[in-house]
Amino acid sequence: MNPRWMVALLTCLWLLVLASAAQAVKVKHDSSMLFQQNERLVVERDRLNIEWGRLQLEQSSWSTLSVVEQDARARLGMAIPRADEVRLVTP
């Protein structure tokens, strides 16, 4: 085999190994960045789930108040007083 051919082949192989190593470093960096982004999204998801739970709780408490008000009107004959019926008591 021609020595020039061997040198060219070894040079080509060396460049391919170098390019492969550089690509491996880039892939490792990209995967690290994607992992960090995923962790931030998981934290955001958890925060939004907590907020959603609070909103559902608030909605259920509002609907419960409405049920109490409807029962007070129907069973007890209670009503919200008119403005002229309201008396302010001060000490």
C-alpha cells in the first residue's frame, strides 16, 4: 500500500474521530439544556396544578354559598333587604 494513501486515510480517520467527539459534546450539552428546561416546565406544571386546585376550591365554596342562599329564601322566606330597610348601628 502506498504510504501517501495511508497518511491520507489516517488523517481522514483522525478528522472523523475529532468531529465525532465534537458532536458528542454538543449532544451532551443539548440534552443537559433540554433536561433543565424540562425541570422548569415540571415546576411550572406543579405550580399551575396547585393554582387550579385553589380555583376549584374557590368555585365550590361560591356554589355552596349560592345553595345556602337559595335554601334560606325557599325554606325560611329570607330575602336581601332593600336599601331603605338597612339600619346602621354604631356604638
